[in-house]
Amino acid sequence: MGGKKKANTSKNWSLAGEPVCSTPLSPSEERAFKEPISSLRYATAQMRKNTPDTFQNGEAMKQGEKAARASLGFFFKYFEGKYQRQDIASALAKAAALPGPIVDHCNWSSCYMLGAALWLLDYVEREELWEELIPLLPSELDEEIDYSTPDVDDLSYSRDHMLGLMKVFIERKGKQRQAFRKVWDLVDKRTVVRLKDEFKDALLDYFDRYLEVCTRVKSPAGPDGGGAAPMLSQPSLSDPFGINALDRCQDFNPARDHADMWFLMNTMMLIGKSPEEVRGTLYFRRSSELLQGFQVQDPYMICAAYLLLERDSDVLANLNALTVSVLVCAERHLPWGADEAYSYADTSEEGVPDLSLRYAYHSREGAYEEVLPDPNIEEGELLSEGQLFYLATGYALPRDQAPSSCLKGWFMEQGVPEGRAEALAWGAWFASYVDDLRMQGPESFGIPDDFDDFLKSLDEELSELAGELEAETEDNAAKAAELSRQLKESRKALHEAEQGMRRLQEQLQALESDALRDRAELSQLRETLFILRSKEGQPEEISESEIEFPWQTKRRIVAFGGHDTWRKAIRPMLPGVRFFDRELLPDVNAIRGADVVWIQSNAISHKFYYRVIDTVRKENIPVRYFGSASARKCAEQLVLDEMAAAE
């Protein structure tokens, strides 16, 4: 009996949406890939034992190893000519085997999810997909979501929309699984590809920097001054750098002796730190330069891309330390990535706007003229700041406030140039008005204190308006139905008139074609009649033509009519011509395939003749008539016509 078939546990991997698969490795490449994984396995187990809620479990680490192996071929091809395959295999194995923080439980998880939520809200706004998105958001929000989310207000979207998406993202593997997939299904395929490519480009940039550290940043000597650094594969080590073995190796410095691993493990903690701190931690100048140069252009897009990659179980979401480094870098670039908002800055102070007329007005030039009209102000007329602001925005500046000079000074203390610091202070001043409107409540909009009465009166007014609107709608519907009926009748009449005109045009074209054919046929008959009359009363002479028979015609010719003796005499002279007996009705297919049709009218029935004529008219085939009863004269006539056609 056959054994039980083993389940196929292989996985079809994709990288940024493109299929990838494992590539054959040479023995040295296989060792370069396996040795870091084996040497880090024990250290990983110890880290999880000490802090189980912080680092990935063994199954996730195995998944990272499989993802790394599947993507080796892609990285070999991408970095071909720049790094050795063996070095790429070793670096990728270390990154996959090194335990990364659990994305869903580390303290910045809600930060990147908020970035993804704002990117998605921007996309929904741009594509006008609110009607599709709102039903997918949870109807109730719990306080835990609000508590775990950065205290961020957005000028474009309500906090309910932001928190609703956050709830979908946080519970994407549980209650919100279906909503999570449907939310991302709103994004078109081209944008999905762009998102994944953005994450791929960022990861390739980081991996390139990490590879350079692996291959080009080397310690000048081992811990004893002349040997190699301690190997990570020593079974006595309980951490990736052998720190616990310092009693045996007192000069061991992980930043120096294992610069690549040190670079990989410290990336998440050093992104955005001062150059002095980065250099002091990474030891080598080149390592610190490579890390400081790692930036992302659109952190919101990177955060959104990660969720898409995770949804599709993409390789890029499973490369452990590489994936987390890119995501942490994106999160660090977000407005709330440095720290939580610790205070609300005093954005304004007491002051009076400058109302003096001291700015000379200048009309627009160039591209502005095509977009915005010039106001009715004379060139050089003096204006105040308040007037300029009103012309540009339509708003009047507050009469008792000015942007906070203290806030401007704080920006400048952080190194922001004075001009930009003042612009930021103005922006903070006006952004605070949005927050004030949110906090002031209904009274700021003229709503009475008794909000229930107000809602009741508003409901009554809306009901009356709804009744009026319904009556007006019914009247409009009747008018629309009548207009629709008239339009249908007009379209029907127009369609019938167009069809009638089309039929008349076809009939006219047919009559014109018949007339052309009749004229051509009459011309042939006149020519034949002229030849016959010109020979009346003249004795028949022997032809002096130099035509030699039999004559082989080049065109396809069929002939009808004539007595039996005439056909018997002319056939040998024109072997290429097909003569039909007068007793048989003509073959229509033979006529259709002919280039010229000849008729001997001295012995042909009316029924026979009109069948031939009807066919040649339909097929637009030329017709010729024999002008003599003599077989030789007729043969000469046909040959002369052939010669004329050849010319």
C-alpha cells in the first residue's frame, strides 16, 4: 500500500507584487546563507525568552528565512556586478535571522497606522470615494483606540474618520478582516503597484547601504590586534555579538568587530539622531554616513504600502530587520514620529495689525495672468498688509491679535531660518482657529442653548421643505415624462426619415449604375451596327489580316449565341475562349468569373440573352457583340479587341 501523501507546504512568493522563487546556490553560497541563521538561532531564542512580548516568535523567524531564500534571485540580479553573490546571501540571511520587533505590539505601531490612514483618506478625497469608504468604517469606536493613537488633529479630516480607519487597521486580523480587505480594494491597481514599488525602492536603498557596511567597512584587526573578530557561530555565545564572553576576549567591541550586525540592530534606534550620537554608536565613519543618508521621500506612502504588502503576504513584509528598518524610518519622518504632542503652543499674542499704506501694488506678469484676474487697482498704488491679505484670501485679519513672536523664536532656536520660522508661526496662528471652532461648540455657529428645541424646530422646517420639494418633484417628473415622450417620438421620426433617405440614395446609386452599364452596352451595339451597315452591298473579301490562328487569348472570355456550324468553325481558332451551346442555359458562375462576355446575336433566344445580360450587369462585366456571320471575321474582331485592351 502506498504511504500517506505528504502535504505540500511550499509557498508561492511575490516581491512587490511580482512572482519570485528560490534560486540554486553554489555550496559556498549555501554555507554563506545557512551559517548566520544557525549562529543566530540560539541568540534569538534567548532574546525571546527574556522579552517574549517584544520579539517575533520562532514561526515568524522561519517565515523570514523562507522569504529571504525566495528573494535571493531577485537581489542577486539587482546587485549584479556591485556585490558578490556570497556576500548578498550572507547579509540577507543575517537580516532575516535577526529578530525584529513585533510590528503590531511595538510602541510605534499606531504611529505608522495613522500615517497609512491619512494617506488612504487623501486618496479617497482625491478619487471621490467617500460613499464607498464610509460604510466600511466601524459604527462605534472604543476608547482604547483613541488612547493608543497619537494625539493628532488634521485640518482636512475628522478624528472619527481617522480613528475609524485605525480600528480597521488594528483589528485587520480579527473582527475587521473583511473591512480591511475591502478598504484596500478601493485603491486602483496602478496605485497599488506604485505603493509597493515605493516600499521596494526604500528597502533596496537601505539594503544597499547595509551591504556596503558588510563588504567594505572592515575592522583593521581582530580583538587581539592581529586576528579576526570572534565568530558568531561559537555555540557558547548567548547573544549575537559575544558580549557574554568578554572574560575570554576582553578587547571585543561589537561596533568594531561586527560592524554589519551592529549597523543592522541599531538602525531603528539611530534614525533621526544627531550625527555625533550616530558616529559614537556605529564606531566607523562610513557606517554613520551611510545611515544618515537613508531617508524616505513619502513616509505616508511607505506606511500604507506596508499594510498592502502584509495583506498580500509579500516577501518585502517578511524580511524581518530589513522590513522593520524601512517602516521605522518612515514612521520617524511623520510629524508625530519624534514624540507625542506635549503641549499646545500659544500661537498668538495681543497686537494690532499693520494698517499703514506702505506696499506698492504691482500687477501680475507671466503665468499668473492666465489663472487669476488683476484687481482694479492702479499700478504703484499703496496698500496695507491687511489689504494684501484680503486680496489674496478674502479674509480680514483679526483686529486684536498677531502671530506669536515667542513661537517664532522657538522655531528659530531649533535652527529654522527666520523667514520660514515667521511663516510657520503664521500658519500655527490660523490653524489654531480651526481647532477653536471645533472646541467652541454649537454656540459659535449661532445655535441656541436649548439644543433639543433647536433640533425640533429644524426638523419641522425640514419636513415642510421636504413636502414642498416632493410636490415640486412630482410636477417636474410629469413635465420630464412628457418631454421624454416627445423626444422619443422625434427621435423615431428622425430615424425613419434617415432610413427613407438612405433607401432613396441606394436606389439612386443603383439607377446610376444601371444607366452607366446601359450606355456602355448601347455603345457596343452602335459600334457593331455601324460595322454591319458599312459592309452592306459590298462583296465579301478575303481577310488580309496578318493574324495567325489559332490565337491564345490572355483574358478569361466566354461567348454565347451563334449557329452550331459557326461555333464549330470558330472554336479551333480561339481555343482559350469558352463557347456555350445555345441549347443550354448559360452557367452563371462561368459568367461571374469572366473578364469579357461576347454575344453572337444572330442565333440566341430572348430568355438566354436576358439571363446573360442580367448577370453581367450585376457583376459589372464588359459585353461585346460579334458583327459578322463569318467565323473568321468574328475571330479577327475578338483578337483585335484583345490587342487593343493589351495596349
